[in-house]
Amino acid sequence: MNIDWKNYKPILIPAIKDLHKIDVYEKNGGYKALKKVLSGKSKMTPEEVVNEVKDANIRGRGGAGFNAGLKWSFMPKPDGGPRYLACNGDESEPGTFKDRKIFEYNPHSFIEGAIIAAYAMQIQTIYVYIRGEYRDFIDMMDVAISDAYKKGYLGKDILKSGFSVDMYTHMGAGAYICGEESSLMNSLEGKRGYPRVKPPFPAQKGLWGRPTTINNIETLANVPLVINNGAKWFKGIGAETHPGPVLYGISGHVNRPGVYEYPTGMLLTDLINEVAGGVPGGKKVKAVVPGGSSTPPLRGDSLDGVRMDADSLREAGSMMGTAGICVVDETVDMVDFTWRISGFYHHESCGQCTPCRDGTGWLEKTLDKIRRGDGEMRDIDLLYEICTKMEGRTICALADAAAWPVRYALDRFREDFEARCKKTVYALA
Amino acid sequence: MAEIIIDDKKFEFEEVGKVLQFILDNGMDLPFFCYHPSLSIPANCRQCFIEAGQMVKDRESGEYELDEDGNPVIRWFPKLMTACSLDMADGMVIKTHVTSEKVKVAQADTLELILINHPLDCPICDQAGECPLQIQTYKYGPEGSRFEHKKVHKPKRIQLGPRVILDAERCINCTRCVRFTDEVSKTHQLSIVSRGDKNYPITAEGQVFDDPYSLNTVDICPVGALTSADFRFKARVWEMNQTPSIDVTNGKGVNIDLWTRDNLVMRITPRFNKEVNDHWMPDIGREAYRLFNENRVSKPIIKLDGDQVRSSWNNAFMTVSEKISSVKSDEILLIGSPYASLEDNYAFQNWFNRLGVSDVYFTPHIEKGYGDDLLLVDDHAPNTNGCKALGFKEVDAKKMAKLLSDESYKAVFILGDDLLSRVDIDDSALESKYLVSFATNHTETTKKSDLVIPITSSAEHIGSYINVDERIQRTIPAKETMYTNRKLDLEMSMGRLDHFGTKFDNWVSDKNRVDCIPAWEVLVRIGNEMNLEFNFASPQDVLEDITDKIPALENVSYDRMDKENGIALKLSAPKSVTT
Amino acid sequence: MSKEYTFDKDDLKKIEEIKSRYPEVTPAVMPVLWLAQDKFGHVEPAVQKLVADTLGLPQAHVQGVASFYTQYYKKEKGKFVLDVCTSFSCQICGGYEILDHLENKLGIKAGETTEDGMFSIQSVECLGACGYAPMLQVTNDKYVNNLTTEKVDSLIENLKQGKMPEFESIPMPQHETES
Ligand SMILES: Cc1cc2nc3c(=O)[nH]c(=O)nc-3n(C[C@H](O)[C@H](O)[C@H](O)COP(=O)(O)O)c2cc1C
Ligand code: SF4
Ligand code: SF4
Ligand code: FES
Ligand code: FES
């Protein structure tokens, strides 16, 4: 696969001045996709929209990488009662800072995508859940939403099509777990952000017990591109099994950190060395976390040929996640790095499930012990065991997300851990 | 019929329920904490792990596919499942810890994780002995602790309300208590606060946990995080005997257990009855344990020159028989009781009938607005319907006052009831009469009585009570009187002393036995004195007489009441059809 | 002495508008807690009670929600709350050094408030600005990115004079090269 990324021009967030303003957005082809779907000769039925999006294979940009159109098709037939779309802008996974670029620079692409999604699933209410720390971005979204109402893209009888939908922002208040879709629903319902037991799945029983679909902000922002240019065109971008443009958030030890838009399937090494300008001071890459803190860290010396798409990353022993890439140079001790990740999950566990509630703390405390120089070799085995006690045994995936970075850091950077552990010496009394 | 295979055994089922409930219903074991059959299912403790799979059916033939060895092909769920939240399905295959090493390990893992932040202060914990965490750790837990870090500290000994105390460090976050106040009592007084391993349940700051059902949270808390302020440190569970009984402080007839030690009732807890009270009971009903222990009338009391003094039983019986002989039958006023058992009321009625007194009056104890939507009803008495079934004449308090002040009555007999506390009557109106009361406790009524005959309480006798919903249920003796002997009375639950002659037992002393006799038996004995043909030998005898005579009670027996958890009656005679 | 907290007419109007966005009243609890915190600076139990009473929700529920989310201040904090991100990208880019610097400068530890009630410091999880590490957020509001100790010093000076930082727009590098 060859990606001519050097000549790539952003399409999801194109470089157009003041694109966040609705007039500018419209002048540059904005809301064309919505018009195409809702009016004129090109008018599409909801099923046609679902099928087109399914065919385009927009894989969820929130972390799980699930085909958005396929997810939409799980919604039951309308029964006259309310149905909901919850847009996930919680963006709280360490290393992830990309949806905010959409809020700031191209909010209407997301709004347009969400309206089309609502139409496709016959939904009347859209909530946009945004983390509470993004106060400024929420304000921007509120302005954009209100502009869209004024122009008649939201509200009653949109473009005289008979289709109506409302959109509201909902502000989080500091809880990573609320990015998990069922926790997000509980949070929206004004409850503690406890993930729900599945089944029932959101499409069957979501917000207020009604059919609901949850999509990431970036996922939805891709929808107008698909409608305007067709699924076939979209599938031609980037990796075959994981197509489309993607927002790569690059952080850590690189010369030019930031959010970049390129096709999927980029070589990790290109992203680090070319796009982000390499590691400061010419230091070696020790580790890369490719898709947010939940994704297993890769060794810096095993990055050759690893591409940013689901298949390639699986092969390399990690995941695409949110495409938030954290680059770690050779000066960092992986014990400290892993300890801090564990601290995050310990802090963010909602506390429902025993393995997660007590396991995350045990991981952090054990790593801290090693970090302080009090660790023993058996603590490394213990860490593995705690991971096993947590993985696959909880209501949501946070426990897995907490265990994997530890398990894989131990697997791939064992020398760092061993170096910090005391060699137990048995003295003869 | 649908089939499910559990640990290689085949079971049939009709109704699709949860796998855990089915396992328990069929007498198998599986450890669990957060699940409660009468609450929503959060599946948060992750203790009830099982392996689950589905036998694969051939699309065309509809038969189960077989592998080369002729065994059914099973598609296993990739992860361990929680049995509490898993719906049963036809062709489902389940492996518990009995047949799956993986399950066994996972169950021990969860217990190890629960215990890392648990204080392990069982020696000073009230829950010890009936603690699911303790029991399951013995059965399924890991051997030692490998947790070497500081445990998370949380508030301890917090008085949440008048009756419940919280030790948040012992809490395992099962959320049963919160779900109870949200879903059953609906006071919403508890919530989990904070997040992660800092989580614990508590009331809002400044709010008192005065939920009238608050003590149910103590019952369902699977650890010693919630304990009863009253019962705390009073007795160890293994020192007590548990006897099924009926609440006699309200017309609902909540099913309860009486917990006794040395002939004292130490506490009362609800007993499951789907038809009456599910798993719950109001806090107020639990206070009744005091009624059985305190302020009891022990030995007859007689009024001499205005003073109440103790008397012998013989003297009491003679006094009654003399009194009765000295008055005419229409000078006797009989007052039955919605608080007394059906057997006692019937014996009372039947005994006096033989003396030519036919009418028995009673005044229900109803307080409008007292009831709630859950388990408390306006009727304070357990057996109002029993009185009605026996054809007693129902009069309200005003009318009762009138009857009591009626000069034509010379002797009044009041059965087991503090009648005078709810009937407004001047003392002087009673002066001209001889007042005999059959009583369990000292009350306003006994204070004014010329003769008080101590009778057994529902904790000491067999008695049936018909609740407001016309359900007849019965009690079993839980404590001895001076005259009962648990070794002879086979109805009583026995302790280790009885079985094995060991002194390390709940029955270590003969103290606290009340000098009282069941009302029906008192009447038999006075009858003997008077040569009256009244020869019941047991409450069973009395009940059989009742069931013979009253059609609505036909076929009622203790055996049926026990087996069927009480019997729903149809008391109200069918309305006559007017043509 | 506990203060009396009340919502005025405008607040109540806003609350009605908030309620109208949802099919039932419970979902209003988070936005109304925010509204209360913006107004009173915290959501101490007395404020939680006000929110509960205003919405007709159980007080315990409001407390359960308020205590789940870290951005609600269940206790009054300093006038400026400095939330220093120490999650992994910030950790490796000097987040802890910034925290140390702040602690030394203000003479308090993370989790504490200066005696004059001006500043509180907290070590917090990822704020979604990983590419601009190390960074901090001021009182649930503005982000200050790409911190250096000098930048921290001038921030403190400005805050002391009541000058809040401005919103900083950080374009995508591709846009910068294009325009
Ligand atoms: C612990 C946890 C945190 C998550 N956080 C986020 C998040 O912040 N944003 C997001 O879009 N998805 C997040 N997800 C994924 C969502 O559950 C869900 O899969 C996603 O929003 C669906 O949208 P998509 O299919 O468009 O990606 C999280 C999942 C888990 C398990
Ligand atoms: S896995 Fe952790 S975060 Fe997820 S529901 Fe369980 S306790 Fe909560
Ligand atoms: S106090 Fe008891 S019942 Fe309540 S959550 Fe804790 S362990 Fe469960
Ligand atoms: S009983 Fe708690 S998870 Fe099943
Ligand atoms: S790690 Fe600090 S902002 Fe993301």
C-alpha cells in the first residue's frame, strides 16, 4: 500500500479560513449532503442512507472501530415512540485530543453528519455529550447549533422534507468512564456514570429505555463526505479494511506535536519521523502508544511497516483506538510510564465491578512499589496475575483497558521492570 | 419442554428466568453477593461466574449437531458470564465451579479482590456467622492475602439513622441497600457517593436515614457494613435459635423469624413470603421483640383492697369460677380480641357459650392513615378478620365505651388486648364491675383489672391469625414458659443441648421463662374447676373444632399453613342475589 | 454557619429551559449543578440541597451524582483552581515539573489551597490537550498550553491581578503550512 500523504489535502477539516461559520461552511459545499438526502431528485430513503454509510465502512473513531452504518442498521423499526442519537464527544482517553478540532474548526460537518444519521435512523432527538473541561468548545458548538437552527437545518420540517430533529449539547463534569457508551447514557439521564450490563444493547434499550445509537464525533463528521462523494470514493481513501481520513493526534516526544489529518493506513514511522518531525534531540523512540492509553504500547524498535489501521495494528500487537499516538523516547522508564497509566484507570474506574474497582488500585499500588525500588521479582508475576483477574470479567471494557497496557508493558519492556526490582537475596541466618 | 444442562445434569424448565436463580431453586450452589431476587440486577460483584454455551442446532433437521464422538457441539460464550444476569435458553449448557476449573479460579479471584480492601475484622463484626462474604470465602476463596498495601480508608461507625449504623470499610459496593431504598421503600435516602474504590453508600449530608423500612438494608447487606443500632453486639448469630412466626403488631401478618437466646427474643427478621411481604418487613414490627421479653405479666395478679398483688394460679381459677357463679349470664360482658389468636378467641367464645353467654364483642384497632403503600396497613391488630370469622360483634370505640359503662354488666372478661388504651372511658364507670383480663403484658387495661391472668404471647404458643387479606397463618413457640418444655413440645426448634447434651448452646439458662399459660388452656383448667365439659388438649384440637364449625375455614390445618405458607381464605359470604 | 443559597428568577428561567431539553427532570441534574457551581463557586451540600429541592429530586441522588464527577467542587476551593495535567503525555513532557514548580511557588501541595484562598492546585488526568503538553486548566475554564516555568510565573502574576488567560486557538499544523 502506498499513500501519497505528502500531497494529501485535508477533507474532514479542510484548511479554509472561518469554516466554523455557517455561511463559510455553506459556501464551501456545506449542508449539500443534507440537501441531497432530504430533497430534490436525489432524495434518499433512510434505508438508502444506512446502506450507503454501511457500504462506506466508516469504522468508529471512538475506539472500537465498528462500522457505523452497520451499527445504524441495528436500530429496530420505528414504533412511533422516541429514539435517540447520542454523539460521543467525551474525548477523555489520555493521548486523545482530536474531536475538539472538529468542534473548533468544522463543527457543521459533524452537525450535518449527525442530522443525516438521525434521518437514516428516524431519530427525533440528538444529544451531543461533551466533556466538561471543553467549556470553550461547548460554547462553540452551542453557537454552531443555534446557527443551524436559524438556517432551518435543525428543528421542525427541515428543508420542507417533513423530517424534524432537535440537537442539544450536554456537558460532562469530569469522568472518563462517561465516554463508554452505556455510562454516557446514564450520565445523560442524570445519574452516576455507571456503565450498564449488556444485553440489552443501546439499539434495543438505550436512553430512557428507548432505541439509541451512540457515535463518536469524528465518525459522524465523515458522513457528509460519504453522502457527497459516495461509498466507493470513500473506500478508496487509506487502508482497504479501515478506510477514510482520520485525525491523528500526535503527542509526547516529537518535534511537531498536534492533530493531523491523513488517510488511515499511514506508516507509524512516517507519522512520527516525517509528519511530526521526529524525536527532539535525535533521541531514539523507546515506545509508542498508538491509539490512546488503552492500546498496548509498541516497542520503538518494532515499528517498521506498522500502519495505522485496525488490521496492521492488530498484527503488531496493538489497536487503532482513537489514533491518539503518544511517542516515548529512550529517556523514559517504562515503570514510571506504566504506573501513571495505571493511576489513570484507578482514578477513573466507576467502581461497580469488583475486579476493576479493586484491581486497578492493586495494579497502581504494586507498580508504585516497584517504582520506589521496593519491588521484588514476584511482583512482576503478581502484576500479570492481577491483569488476568481483571480481563474480560467486568461490565465494561475499562478493566481490560487498564490491564492491557500493564500486561504488554511487562511483555515488551520487561528489562525496565526487572531493573527496578530487588533481587531477593536469601541470607543464611 | 425447554432444556438446560448444568454441570452435566439435564433440567427441564418452562419459564425463562435467570440462570443463577434456577441454580439456587434447584438446590445447587453458586456464590453471589449483589443479586437479590426482589431487586434489579446490576451484576456488579462479578462473583457468580459460570461458563455458558449453547448447543448448536442443525438448521434443517432441527436436531442438535453432534461431534465425531457423538457429543453435542457446543458454542461457548468467549467470556465467563455472570449467572445472575444471564437469561436461560433452550439448549443452554452451564458449567459452574463444580465442573469448570476456570470458573473456580475466577470465583476465587473475585473474592481475593473483594478482600483486599476489606478490613477482615470478623471477630468484632456483628455479621460474622451469617456473613455471605465470610461463608463464601471459606468455601470458594483464596488461601491467603497477597495484598501488601494500605487499604482504602472510609468512614466507620456512622449512625445513618436511628436504627442503622454504617461501616463503609466493610462495604463491598453491591448496591443492594441503595437499590432497596430506590426500588422497594422508594425513600431514595441512600446513594453511592464518590467513585471507584472510594465508593460507599450514605445518606445526603444532614439527612437522617429514617426510612420506615431501613432495617431491611441490614438484612440484605451481604457484609457487616450495615448493622442494626439496636441489635449491635447483643448476640452472636450462632448463639440464637431461629423460629418462623408471624408479626402480631400489624394487620398485614408479615412473616418473620424470631431469634431467641435463653428464652429472650433477641431480634426479629422478615421471612420470605411472596404472597404477603416478599423479603421485607417494616422497622416497627421488629421492635415487637421487646413485647415478648419486657413488662410481661408473670403469675396471676389480683386486686386486694385496691392494690394489685400476685396470686397463685389456683386462687385465680377459683376466683374466676366464684365470680361467674355469682352473676347471671346476661350480666357477663365478653370482649374478644383482634390481637389474640383464632384459637384463643374461639376457646373464649366457646367456653362462655357453654355458660349461656352468646355475644362476644370486639373493637378493632384501626388508625386511619397509618398504613402505607408497602407493608403497613391501618389495622394495628393481626387478627381482626379472625374475630369477624368467629362472628364476634364488631363495635367501635364509642360503642365499646357505652357497653363497658352499662350498669347491667357485673363482670367483664377481656381477652389479650389493651382495650382500655383505645376506649375512652371513665374509671368510675368500671368500678361497679369485676374486670378480668387475660393478658400478655402489663397495660392500661391490666392496671384497671381486678384479676389479671397471664397468657402466652405469639412467641410462646401455636396460634393462627387471619390477616387483612384474609390469609390464615400461624405461629410456633420460640421460647419456653414455666410450663412448656421444648423437649416435649415437638413444635419447638431445638438447640444443641437438646440434641447433644452440650452446654455450648443457645439454651444455657432457664431464666426468662414467663409464668403464663395459653388462654385456651386457662379456660380448660377453670372449666375443670367448674366441672364444665370443655376438654381441648391442644391448639390443634381447638383448630379442628373451628374448622368443623366454620365453613370458610374448612380444610384449614397447621400442616397446610406450613406447607403453603399460609392459606388464602374467602371469608366474606357471597352476596345474596336479589331477584 | 451555613449560608443560605437561592436561585433567582433568571436562574429559574434557565432551569426551566434546561428541563425542556429532556423527556424527564432527572437529566437536568448535571446542567443545574453546573449552573449552581458557576453561580456559587462550588456545590457544597447546601447547594446540592438547593439543586435537589429546585428539581424535586432526592437529595441523596444529587449527592451521588455530584460526588461521581470530579469537576464539581464538593468543598469550596481557591478562587483559582489550577488543574495540572500529569497524565502520560504531560508526564513525559514535564507535567510533574510544572506541578512541582507551582507547589514550591505557592507553598502548598496538590490538593491544597493557599491561605489567602486565592489558589488551589490539583494534579488531574488528561484534559485533551496532549499535543500541547505540559498544560493546565484554570478553574474548569481556560487551558494554558505548552507550559514553561516562566509561563507559569506570568500566569500566576496575571491571575493575582484578576486577569484570566484567553482562549488559545491552536490550529492544525497542516492548516498553518497551507495558509
Ligand atoms: C472506558 C471507555 C471509554 C471510552 N471513551 C470514549 C470517548 O471518550 N469517546 C468516544 O467517542 N468513545 C469512547 N469509548 C467508546 C464508546 O463506548 C463507543 O464505542 C463509541 O463512542 C462509539 O462510537 P463510534 O462507533 O463512532 O466510535 C469509550 C469506551 C470505553 C470502554
Ligand atoms: S469495568 Fe470498571 S469502569 Fe467499567 S463498569 Fe466495571 S467498574 Fe465500572
Ligand atoms: S452497605 Fe452493604 S448492602 Fe450497601 S452497598 Fe455496601 S455491601 Fe452492599
Ligand atoms: S451476583 Fe453479583 S454479579 Fe452476579
Ligand atoms: S495527557 Fe495531558 S492533556 Fe492529555
